[in-house]
Amino acid sequence: MIRPDERMPDGTLSDGCTFFPEGYWHDCCVAHDYAYRQAFGTWMGRRRADLALYRCVKAKGYPFEALLIFLGVRAGGWLIWWKRRLFRKGADNG
């Protein structure tokens, strides 16, 4: 079920903390999803989004979970990022 706070500023929906249990860090994951949507052109944008997610979760008092989430998005997030980047390039060319 989609929670109301899963709607991102651009109107699209976030799936929250993909492949990680939801917790007090849910808003961090939604912000991260939005940052990924905005960063789909540069590696640095993706890196900044991942670091912001780590810092947000850690600031809520969950340093261990922050590290696990960070390692997860660094290891697996590139698949989503790369797919979206290719899609965007194709849309720009056609």
C-alpha cells in the first residue's frame, strides 16, 4: 500500500526503502529516491544522493542501518541508475 508520504515533490511515487525494511528512516529513503530521479545524468549526483541517504539515516540514530543501506545502494543502486540514464539518453536522441 502506498503511504501518502511516498509521493515525491515531482508528483511521482517512491517505493520507500527498496529491499530494506521500513523504519524511522523512511523519509530518508523517499528523499533518496527523489535525489536519484534528479541525479540520473552524473555519477557525482548519484554519489551525493547515496551519501545524503547515509547521513540522514545516521542522524536519526541508526549508524549500523545507515551503513547497511549505504552499502546496498552503492552495490545495487547503479543498476537502476544506469537503466534510467540509458532511457534518458534515448529520449534525448529521439
